Amino acid sequence: AQTVTQSQPEMSVQEAETVTLSCTYDTSESDYYLFWYKQPPSRQMILVIRQEAYKQQNATENRFSVNFQKAAKSFSLKISDSQLGDAAMYFCAYRYGSSNTGKLIFGQGTTLQVKP
Amino acid sequence: ETGVTQSPTHLIKTRGQQVTLRCSSQSGHNTVSWYQQALGQGPQFIFQYYREEENGRGNFPPRFSGLQFPNYSSELNVNALELDDSALYLCASSPGQGPKQFFGPGTRLTVL
């Protein structure tokens, strides 16, 4: 069974600095997607970034980028130039690529605090 | 374009009661997934509906059931509520079987 592990329950970063959130996963599949979702206090889950396993290039979305290490089954999120609005809970998630259920498997989450 | 909406925002029930939660999918999305998120935890997949048929189910008992309507909105029904059912229930919609899921704001259920 696929599992997703986030080993950092809480992280903090100074405004304008860079922070990296860690995620590891376990799967025997070769075709899958990995995601980072942000959940602010408003509770709505917002997609931050997505990575397809077949792509070697790391995904980037503005200040957000990932370090995807397929062999190591590692998928970390780097937030550059952190802003107060980045404070939220961040979830790493896995989806089997060929699945017709679209089931997302989430990690336990990392709470990010941004200090002014 | 209207996003995913859920109702109600909050509700309180007592153990043994039944509850219905509602979700309106984003325009053009025919797939709806439901997740349960306990406090301080990641969401857990309950089930998914695609074109009005259940299309995958997580490790939840049969007292969790659902429905999808022709307009692709969906309901989650929970019978015989237990204290452990207290959680945030999230609905997510997607266009077909694509990897992107768009989440609603959730319904906070408290069971006393």
C-alpha cells in the first residue's frame, strides 16, 4: 500500500527567507503524481504544485519549487521569499497515475509559521 | 466560474443520529471525491463518484454512503453517528479522471 510521510510537524521561517518542507512516500508503482497542498485557517485546500513521476524536471510555480528524487522516494517543497500569507498547514499527497478513482493519499501535514 | 461549494459550514449532531452533507462541484466537473479530515491529521479518502456511480471507496464502513446527481452535485450521508465521526469533511471535484482536484471549504461536523 502506498504511504506518505511528513516528518516535520511544525516549521518556522522568517519573512523573505527560504524554507524547505520534507516528504517521503512509499510505492511500488512507476506511474504516479505527487502534490503539495496548502490549507490555511480558512480550511480550503489549495493546490500549490504538482509533479508527474515520469518527468525528470522539477516542477516550479513562482516562489514554490520541488526537489523530486524518484529513486529516494523523496518530494520536498521549497518556498522562497516567504510571505506572511504562506503561513498554513502544508500537505504532501500521492495519486496513482493510472488509477480511475483519483484517490489522493495525504501525509500528516506540516504547519508552517512565518515570522515577520 | 463558481468553485466547489459545500453546505452546511458547521453542524452539531448527537451520537446515533444521521447527517447529510452537500457538495456542488465546479462547473464542468463530473467527478466528486469525499475526504474526512480529523483534527491535526491529513484527509482520508472516503469515496468518489463519477457520472453518478461510485467509482472507488476508502476504508470506511457502509454507514458512510453517497449520491451524485445528474448535475454532478453530491451528498455524503453518515448513519448511526459515532463520536469519532467528528471531523472536517472535504469535497473535491475534478474534470473527468484527471489528476487535478479542486477542494471546497469543508463542513465541520461535531458529534456529541
